Amino acid sequence: MKKLYYFFLICTLIAFIVGLYGYKIIFGSAVELPDEESFYYVPTGSSYEALIAGLESDYAVEPTSFNLVAKLMQFDTPKPGRYKLEQGWSNKELISNLRRGNQQALSLTFNNARNIEQLCGMMASKLESDSFSFLNHFVAPATLKKYGVTRETVMTLFIPNTYQIFWNSSPESVISRFASEQKTFYNKSRTKKLASLDMTKEEVYTLASIVQKETLVNEEKPRVAGVYINRLKRGQLLQADPTVVFANQDFTIKRVLNRHLSKDSPYNTYKYKGLPPGPICMPDVSSIDAVLNYEKHKYLYFCAAPDNSGQHQFARSLIEHNRNADKYRAFLNKLKIYK
């Protein structure tokens, strides 16, 4: 009788130990994070074997126990994405998140891009796809036709801001998302102002890009926009120096000279009337709103103030403007800025 008692006691103990071990495998801590906040990236098309290798290498996940739990949970096909990991997660918690595809969006902020190529580079630095994949899709004829833009105006679909977006978002889903965001941006109020201007969204964005490069003083932007709208209405050349810089594709230019003005380009508004074919940069929302809410006045000219304030002097006549320009040229000479 004692032997039977001890036999059951030993079996119970063994079962307890096995159960405890099993519990530890499934529910025990499996993840060791190097930082308080860590993310694990599963590339599109990644295999189960690659997933295991990465988790073992980066977060000390023990592959044997992970494989056992994965088999019990019928997990063998990783879903791509960016996953936030928590310190002390068990195999079960880790696999549950991976199996559900419970990835976390990231904050994507972009502004000040000079062109669509630079914008694609900014996106590629944060998202899975490379810059060539973004660019090739954004400027593909089918894409341009779908969104009613051209190679020169495709950037107007992107309103600068901070957006929550999934790391593995495809180029197709990205441009679709931002085309939708653009529609949201043009709410009832902005759409009404757009109609009163008799300009398209692309034209407003393009003019805003010029305003953006003309002044960093937000209070001045509506007045600068007003100057250019006055010139457009009169059929005058815009003569915007930032467009000349863009036409020359030399962004180190600090002083626009006659040799820069001679550049034959549709972006050179000293040579060609009207707006350039597309934006010369990505304007801030403040610049877009400055065009939509341009200041109504009679100024036709403006020139940087000779005091390094970043502000400008506005003029109605060419004579007055030339006096202002002479003062600014003297100021640049004093600073020995000759090019």
C-alpha cells in the first residue's frame, strides 16, 4: 500500500514539474528588451524561419520553446509590420500579437521637400518600401491619370503634416491615403475660397510654394501672395527669384544674378508668364492658407529689407521698388554676398 502511495506521489510530482515547465514555456517571460521601448519589424514576405532568427538574435527569444508554443497556437505565417514589444512578454503574448498582425503605426512627418524625389526619400527613411518604389508608383502614367495630376504637380497631393501610418504601407496605399487627406484638408471653407480665387488646388499649392521660399515670416505671407495674385491678374511676369533658383537647380544660390536669369526653363518666371508647371517645394499649411486668404492691396513689388530681419519692403511702383532694391543690393555688398 505504501509503495502504491509513493508511486502516485512521484507521478503527481513529475506531473507538477512537467506542468510547471510547460507553464513557463507558454506563459513565462520570453522577451528581453535592450530598450524600454522596442519595435520588431517583419518585412513583407518574411518566412517563419527568418522571424525566429531575428527574435533570437535581437531579443533573446529561445527558439525551441517559441516553436513549441507556435505549433500549439498554429502560428507559422508571419504578418508583415512594425510590432511594439513589451518587456517580459511570454511566448503566448508575443505570438498572439504576431498572429493577429497587431502592429503599431508610426508617426510620419514630412515638410520642406524640394521635389517629389526628395519626398520619396523622406518616406523611404521611415517606411518599408524604398524611394525608387515610391517614385516609380507616384509618377506612373496610370497613377497620374487616376489622381488628375502631372509629373510636375503630383507633389500637390501631399499636404505637409504628421500622419499615423503603418510601416509596411505600399506606395499605392500611401498615395491613396494622402489624396484622401488632401480632400479632407480642403474643407468647406477652403473650397469656397479656392472657388473665389478661380484657381485649381495645384495652382494654389504652386503659388504657395513660391510664397514659402520668399518669406519665413508668416504674417507677411498673405501680403506676398497678394503681390503675385495682382501680377497674375495683370498678366505680368511673376519675376520670383525662388523660381529662378529652382530652374537652375542650384539651391546654394544666395543672390540671383543675370546669369541665373538667363536660364531657359518653364520654371523661370522672369522669362515665362504665369505660374511654373508645378511647385518648387512643399509649402507649409500657413503658406497654402496665405494664398487662399491673400491680402487685397495694390502692391506689385517687394524686396527683402536691408536689415537681416527676414521681412520685406513692398512697393506699388517700379521707381519705388528700384530704390528698395538698390538699398538691398548695397546691404548684400556690405556683407560680401556676391553670388
